[in-house]
Amino acid sequence: MPGFGPDPSSLFSVFFVVALGIIIFGIVSNIVEWSRNQASEVRMRNVRVVAKRNHVHRTGGTTHIHHHSTGSGVHHSHPIPSSGSAYTTYYVTFEFLDDGSRLELRVPDKQYGLIAEGDYGILNYQGTQFNAFERTRNPEIYRT
């Protein structure tokens, strides 16, 4: 009906273009990150695990839940009710023993469960991509 606001088909078109743009941006961003990681050298360094955290992403709702733990063992949880489905992303922060710098990497859920704060070992990574973590029973051999 004329005179009662914008044409619904034009609003749908705008929404569709914006949604498509967001999807394309996400795909391109992932391809660029993958390409950079593949161009990076594979590195193996002596590390200590200083922190672990996870992030629960909710879809189909208006909010999310965020969980993480700090290096001091304090756990924080910020639950916000939401409907829809969810998936979890896992992160581990590694401290390099040679220079004290830190790197947080996204890790697969199975690896996340096997890694504990305070673990020492050898981190194998490529750019921002976690490849493996080999724990050692004797952390003294890695101290510099």
C-alpha cells in the first residue's frame, strides 16, 4: 500500500545484500589467514602453558556465553540465556621459555582437554595455526 512505509521487497533486498556481504567477508578473511599460515615457517619452540580459555558462540539468539580461566586459576563465566545452537572455540596461551613472550592459539577440542596450565613442552605451530604440543615430564630440560 502506498504511503505506509518502505516497500517490503526493497527491505528484503537490502537485508540479503548485507547478509551476503558478511558471508563473503568471512570466507575471504579465512582464506587470507590460511594463506598466511601456509606461507609461514613451521616453528618448534620450548614453552610453558600459562592459560586456557574457551568461548561459547551462540547462533540463533541475541547473546552469547563467555567462559575463561586466568593463569591464577580463577574461573569466570558470563552466562546469558539465548535460544539456538552453540559451538565452542578453545584457546591456549603459551609462554616461550627463551624470551618470555606469549602467544595465544586456537586449539582443537581434543588437544585442549589434554593440555593443562603449567605444562611444559614443545609447541609446533605455523603462523597462527596450532599443529601440536608435546608435553615433557621434566621441565628443567627446557629452562634456558
